[in-house]
Amino acid sequence: MVKTQIFPEIHHYTKFLAKDEREVFEVNAQRFSNNTLNEQLGMIRNILDESDSPSDILLFLLGKLLYNLSQFDILNQELIKHKNNINLLLWQGIANIRKGDYKSAEIILIDLKSSDNSFIHFFSLFGIARLKDRQGKKKESLAIYNIIFENLETHLLGEKKEIFQEIWLNYAYGKLWLERTEQNVKLSKKKCKELLHQAKKYGDRIYIARFQMLLGILEKYGANWVEAVKYFDQAKSSYNELNEERGEISAISNIADVERMEGKLDSALKRLLEVIISYERWGDKRSVALVHSNIGEIYAQKREFSSSIQEFSISKKILDEIGAKDELVDYSLAELYIEQGKIDDFNKVLTSLLEDRNEEDITSNPHISYFLGKKEIQKLNIAKALNYLNQALIIAGEKRMDHLSAKIILDLLQVHLFNYISNPNLVQLDKCTKLLDDFNTFSNETHQRQEVKIILEDINQKFRVILKSKDRSEQRKLILETQKTIKELVDLIRYKVTLGEDPIEISPNQLIILHRSGIPLKKYIKSEKIVDDVLLFGGMVRAAKDIISEVFEGEIGKVMKIDYGENIVILAEFGEKDTGMVIITRKDTFHQRRSLHESVRNLNLVNFPSKFHGEINKNIEQQMDEIIFNWFGDGYVGEI
């Protein structure tokens, strides 16, 4: 944004004002001392005072400013004064969404979407898409965003392309917001940073602040607390510059949520109790409900479960009253109910989550698969439970939901220990070993609190004894004790609470898919190598080949780790059929381990020849490339 630009939130519209309106703007612009929204509103009022017949653009800007300043009563007065002009009616409809009056909003916006005014048409579609999202109808919302995208291109090249750029930013923000919990967080952050750059070029600080806020939320999802607070502070500063109180309050609410996740519970609670007063003053029922849910999270972390359930119940009641849905509230309630043994209440929430979902919706949602798995555990349907939990773990890994993955791992660990009691065999213990190694990596990487580390070390010690013991009775006793301790750990890590620095995202620098004979089928090399020495890299590959060929038969399903110097780690895993995989990286991380496991599982589904003679079928090679891309991302160069 150019610092000297006057009134960036209305700047792009001024040349489309009526001639007399534009003249008043140019004369009065010299007298205004700042760029706040209130100051810009003052400018619009000056022009209105001297206009007998205000243009559509002028009334649109009046509505935009009143909406963003949360001056909804004044917006209603202006609507009456200007005889329900559609440019003000549009903002009234969007304001009704914010106030939780969804029925009125829907009536207004559906009527306006048939307008001949393309600007009103697109903005009303945005409003309807947002409304569907708030009602939990994500597929309908996404379909509307796709319609907007398909019809927007010609307008972006037309004579009013400057103002249609705002529609593009609105579209991009809305779609990314809709998908924020549905797709890979890393990919969402990349998109959001690109869009923030575009918003800065456009200059409208409302959108700059929105993308800053969304980036903070995405960093929060990834447990990157320092980065999250950095973006929330930037958004707060942007809103402060605009004198937009509601945006500042939203940033403070998000900062409080980060404090909660860092374990600063009293500070977070104090902030939220102040925030909720503002939302109640504005009549923003949905935001009031979400603050109650955040307070519920705090009480849960304090282990005051009755108070927690009460806050979540208030949140859900408000959302139900206005016809809104928020899956995160339902997820938290469901988890609380089942962990507290309130199975009937849990089943009610789960039934609500399953409403209006087809089989594909259910299987693609890791939270729902996770809850279905926990439900089957309660019913002792262990095979079904394993199916749901493994499915949840795969999807959570695809979406980089590491914290959810860690919780699922603990449930899987419990189930495999249970299976070992009823059917003692080494396969169950091997699976437990892999799961426990993964969770140890997660704990180290996310700087878990001391109480988590103490309980985890107790579990590790017990498990080492279980592995060595030949006495079935002693094993059974230790497994039952271990399961109780795992339950304590589940309670502690249910909510994201970490200490220390943010986790650093690390990708392997080299990946090698090997045949069971030890012959590399294909190597994938990252553009930024950590191993520049060709001889050293060749030596590591030979070491990996030796590992594969020597222990392939006896170590199926296990992970082997070699520390190769100070900053090089080799991880190798061997599939049940004809392939294994080796990754070479700077550091052993949770997500890399999960990606390794799932890649090997996917490779097991590829029809590799039992004997390899040096040539790979193109179809098989394409399948390998897709597996690497799906689990490790782009940026790799493949070499046969």
C-alpha cells in the first residue's frame, strides 16, 4: 500500500462517482487529516449533503463503511431514508448475517442476487455463500464460490476492473476461509500469503487485515504460536489504523486463544471475559457463542469439566437458536462427553455431526472418523474401531493435522495393547512400538510440558519391560497399568498446549524407493540439498540398501533410524510386499514419520514385480511420483 494514498478503502471507487460527487470529493479531500474509516465516512456524508440524487457507487460506499464500523442501527436509518436502495439493502443483508438474523439475511440476499447490477449480484452471492457456511452447509457454500469464480474473469478485464478487484479479494478470502479446516494447512498458508501480497498491492486495509488474521489462524492450527501472534498483532494494528474496533476485538480474542494453547489460562480467560462484552453490545450472537466455546476450552484444560461442558452447551444453544453450526464446538463437546463417560450426550452430538452428510463426507473428515472409532471402542467392536481410527489417521496426515494425529495414535496404542492381551503376538507389539516412537517424536518436536514428559517416560519404561518380559501374567499386569497411564496422557494432550519455540517445518532432502533386493527403484532429490558431497550421498544410499537387503524379511513394518553425523538422519521403513523407503533429512520429525508410514502403505498397493531387472513400467513410475507428491509435496526431482 502506498502510504500517501488518500482513503484506500474508497479510493478505487472515486473515479466512478457522478461528476458532481467527484468534484466535492476532490475539494474536501485536502481537509481530512487521517485515513480512518470514520474519516472516510465523514467524507461520504459531505458528498451526500451536497447531492440531490446520490449515485449507486456513493450509496454502496456508505453501506460498506457503516457495515465495517458495525454501525448497524445507522445503516438501517440510511436504508429507510434512501427508500430501500439496493446498495444499502445489500449491506443490511450482510449485516444480518453478522447479527445472527439468518432468515432476514437470506430473504434479502436471494432477492438481490437476480439484480442486473453485476456488483450487487456478486456481493449478494458472497453473502449467501457466507450464510451457507455459517449454517454448516459447506458444499452449497463452495458451489456458490465456484459460480462466482467462473463468472468473474470478464469483469476483471473490463472498464471497472479496479473495483471488481475487491470482488476477487472477497472471493479468494471467503473460499480460503471455507477450506481452512478442510485442506493441508501448509498449502492454505502459502495461498494466504500470496493473497495478502495482492491485498497490499490493492491497498484496501480491510482485506489486508482479514488476510493477516487468517494467516494467524492458520499458524494457530499448526501450533506455531509466535507466528500466530505476530499476524494477530499485525491485524490488530491494521484495524487500529482503520479505527475499526470489531476487528481489534477479534484479534484480541484470537490472541487469547493462543495464550490458552500455551497454557496461560488465567490471562486468556481475562481477555475473553472482556471481549464477550463487546460482542454482546454489537448483538453479534455467533461471536458470543464462539467466545463461550473458547472459555469452555479453558475450563477443560483446568480440568473443571462440569464448567467446561456448561460453557460449550451455552455456545451450542446460541448457535442452534440462530440456525448456525460450528463444527469445532461440536468436536470439543463430543470429545468431552466421551472422555467423561457421557455416552448418550456423545451420541447426540455425533448424530448432529452426521446429519446431511453422505458416505464420502464422513470418510473424508478425520474428526468424524476419530469419533466413530472411539464409539466402536466403547462398544468393544475392535475391528471396526481400528478401521475408523486408521482412516482418521490417514486423513489427518494428509491435512497436516499433527495434533489430531497424535491423539489418534494414543487411541490406536490402547487398542493394540488390548488386542495383545487377548491375542499375544509380536505383530501387535511391533505396531505399538511404531506408534509410541511416533508419539515420542511428536512430544519432543512440540515441546510438551514437563508433566506430559514425565507421564510419557513412565509409559516408555513400562513398555520396555513389556517387550522384554516372557511372563504373560506380568505382561498383562503391566499393559493394564500402561493403559491407565495412557488415559492420563490423553487427558493432558487433548488440547494443544506446548512450550518453547514454534515447530520448524522440515522436509526430507532425499527420498529413495527401494526394491526388496536393495536396488533403488527411484530417487527423489530436493532442490535444496543437505548432502552436496556425491560420495557421501552415495555412501548413505549404499548403507540404506544394505539395511533393506539384510533385514527386509525380519523387520517388515518397522522403522529404522540412523544418525549420520550431526545434521543428517536416515529413516527407513519396509513394506509387506516388495518395496521399502528411505528418507534422508536434517531432523527426525513427526510429520515426516507419518508421511513415511503412509507412503510405504500406499506403495504396498502398487503392483511391483517380485524380481526387478532394471526397468520400471511407466504406470508404476507415475504411481510412485503421485505417492511422493501426496505425502511430501512438490520440489523433488526424480531420478531412475
